[in-house]
Amino acid sequence: MLSKEEVKNLLTDLESDRIERTISFREDKIGPAVCAFSNDYPNHKKPGYIFFGANDDGSIAGMTIGDDKTQNIGGVRSNGNILPQPSLIVSEVFNFDEGDIVVAEVHPSFHPPVRFRGKCWIRVGPRKAVANETEERRLSEKRTSTAKTFDARPFANSQLSDLDVETFKSTYLPAAIDRDTLQANNRTIEEKLSSLRLYDLVQNCVTNSGILLLGLNPLFYLPGAYIQYIKLPGKEQIPEIEFEKRFSGALITELKNLNDFVTSNIVKSKVIQNNSLQEQQIYNYPLWALREFLMNAVMHRDYESNAPILIYEYSDRIEIINSGGLYGEVRPENFPQASDYRNPVIAEVMKNLGYVNRFNFGIQNAQQKLHDNGNPPAEFELDLITKFRVTIKKHPSW
């Protein structure tokens, strides 16, 4: 992050296209700027800077910047309106005689094109603009050399015919791209898939995320990419089971099937009298919390493993186990406050389809839902190295 002296010097550097100045803290102003620097269309491979509290001519605007405004800036990182999630650092407030300045440092994304509310913004000299088809294609091709995660990599020898293209056009494309861009769109289906990181134009094949989201037979390519539900009669894991079900299709359909299954087969409710003799509806497991933990498993699992996501329902608890331990910057000592994404493309898909509301707050919100319903807090096993396990205990009155 810049020092106070560097901020002072860069404020008046009107030639650089890596600097934007603004006095607005509205998301519809911040979002396109962050999106454009994330795409790094000029390929600087260096961060861009947004100076808040500065006029276009480089002078300081005389503003007082409080916590509420800095929170507005940081909020665009995690509210899911910019996808994939941007790498954004917000500075302290720099106090100058002429007024306050805050700087947002935006790093180039490994997974362009990046979109804000479905639109792909880029820098064209000192200005921002919505990318045209040729510019988006260039961003997609640039991604091939920078892709770092499994879900963004091409799956060799896969073909367009391996995908459910009609579902992509009718369901996912309208959820991920804004209407104006779709109406002006003359791109091929491969280019449309590529702009959402589901197809690799250079290798001319589907990406791993394309197989997972839209594959006609995902298990042919990724044998462990399924979810196994097992219901057991007691509190121990025994060979005799009551019921089992496998969710093994493309995520675009199986996420809905999983959500419907949990709602109709696992979550139960009843009315009790509380301490004030008032009636209160309680649940064995609050739906929102259970759903959040399941979606976390789908989003963060290691898809290179052949082990499925396992959901064990015992008489007194549910255990969810997924391959892949804590990832990236997340450690036992900073869990769950820190976040990192093993599968940023899958995270983007789940946000676009409405299965994730806001990044980085899922576990805290799920714990709150458990508390509100009267369940004990969920327990996490963080030292399994290659696996992650969460245990959700049933409401004590059940």
C-alpha cells in the first residue's frame, strides 16, 4: 500500500492510467472502477489506485472521510456484485491540510473478464468503458496464461458437445450477464462460455468449471464430483443405513435438487411454548444454516480429489465432510474471519445463481441462525489436513 508521501506525489500525476480520482462513495461509481482495474486490459500487471477525496485535476477536495465511507469502499469486495471477487485493499485515512484521502489498491485478477453487475468494464486511457466483444475475447485469452486454480483450467480433450448448451443459454447466461450486453451480443457460443470462464478459446476445450456446471456427464471427467447423502438410524456410523441419495449431475441442476431435498426431507418444524408461555416455531435444523454449510462444501471442496462430499444424518446431528482442508490464507487461528477461494469460478457461479448472498459472512450468519433457533453452535474440525468436517447438532428439544 502507498505511503502518505507517495499518495501526495501520485495525486497530481495526471498522465497515469493506473490512477482514478473521485469524490463519490456510491457503489455504482466505485464498482466499475474496481472492475476496470481488476481486468487490467492494458496488461500492466500492476495494481491500480482509486483516490477517494480527490478532484479530477489532482487537487484534494477538502472532505472529511469517516468509517462509514471506508466501509462503503470495502463493501464492494465482498457483496458479490463484482465477479470474480476482486483483490482490493483499502488504506487508512490520510489526513492532509486540504482534506482527507483514502486509497483503494486494486490488483489485476487472475480470472478476467471481471464484471460489475454483469457488465465488463475496462480502462481505455484515463477513462472507463464497457468492453466490446473483441476486448472481452482478449481478456479471456489473457486468462489462459494466468489461470491458477483448478476450476479455471482447461480440461484437455473435452468438447462443446459435452455441455448442456441449451441450459446455459436459457438459465445461466441471463443470470450472469446484464440485459444490454446480451441484446448487443453477436458472439459465438464458445466466446460466450469463455467470457464466463467455462470454455478455453486457446485450447479449444471446456474448462473444469464448465464440466462441473453444465456437463452432460460430469463424473466421466471428474469421478469424485458428486454429493452423497446417508441417513443412519442412531448416533454411530454403522453398515446398516436408513436411506441414501446421490447428487451426481451438473451443478446447475443439482444445487437446486439438493436445496429441495434438504427442505423437504431433512428440515422439520414444530411449535413449542417458550418460557413466557407463548407459542414458538422451532426447527430441528434451521434451513438457512444447513443450506449455508452445504453450499460452503460445494464451493470450497477440492475437485481434484475422487472423494465426494459426504452428508451423514445421524439421530442427533448432521456431519458434512468435503475433501480439501483450509485453503490459501485461511488458517485455524484466523478461521472463519479470513477467507480465500480454492474455486473462484465455482464461487462466481453460485453467486450468480443465487446460492450465495454475500462473500465471507456465510459461517457467521449460519452460526447466528443456529443460535436464534436454539441449536448449539456448529463445530469444525480444522486439523484434518486433507478434509474439512462440520458438525451441526439437532435442536435439544427434538
